[in-house]
Amino acid sequence: MKHTGEFVIPPRLHIVLVEPEIPPNTGNIARLCAATCSVLHLVHPLGFSTDDRSLKRAGLDYWPHVEIRHHEDLDHFMDRYGREDLLLFSTRGKRIYTEAPYRENSFLLFGKETRGLPDDLLRRYWQRSFFVPIWGNVRSLNLSTAVGIVAFEALRQLAGW
């Protein structure tokens, strides 16, 4: 963890949203990225325009402070970053998210709200797939909630809090 004066800069993470569909979720995650100095990767196609008013409203005035990288599709993302430290998060993951081997510059991948990550991607990276437990009678957590849980666990482990 790096210190600058009174402020502590957290270890850098990459939050990857694969084909997100709901603008407020992406806006909330963008705000989280601004607050944690994380890079936001948006893998197209998106279910909305990044100019969408509700997307910007959810992110409020934080948009200028978010480093956003757009990717044409999952194949293009994987061609560029497939050899990086990829950690996949899904309700169908193999292990609990607290066991993920987080490192600075880890890429935390999350799938679209209605279907999650593609099955073939989960099969290919099965040993690097994780889940956030759910005990109630719901199919999944809200995407922005799941991203927040995972991102702050990664930062907690990396910063030694």
C-alpha cells in the first residue's frame, strides 16, 4: 500500500464488467472505482449507452475521476488481458470469494446481470472462479453489491487491514 501525505492510495485493481445491462449498476460500480482508484473495464456490447442520463446520474460527478477502458467484446478483452491475473466471480464459482488469490493489478471479472459470465469462460478458468455466498431465497446479489463486496475484500487483504 502506498502512502501520500495523509492519504493512503490502495493497491490497484481492475474491475471488469462483461456486457453489463443495467445503467445504475454500472454507475454505482464506476463510483466505487473512483473511490478505490480502480480501473473500470466495460466489455461490450453494453445494454445501454454510456451517455445514458441514469448512468451518469448514478455516478454523479465522479465520472471524470474514473479510468474507464472499453473493449469491443469478450474475445478482444481476452486477447489483450487473458494472460493477466484474472479472477472470475459468479454464483456458479468454485470457491468462496475470501479465498481468491488477490494481488495488486488483479482483474476481477463479473458477468451481465441476467446471465452472469459465459459458461465457456467459467469452464476455462474454473480454478480461478469464486462466489459470494447467499443464504436467502434469491438467485443472486445485485451486481453492484457483489462488486463492492469483492473489491473491498481484495483491498482488505492487500492492505492488511
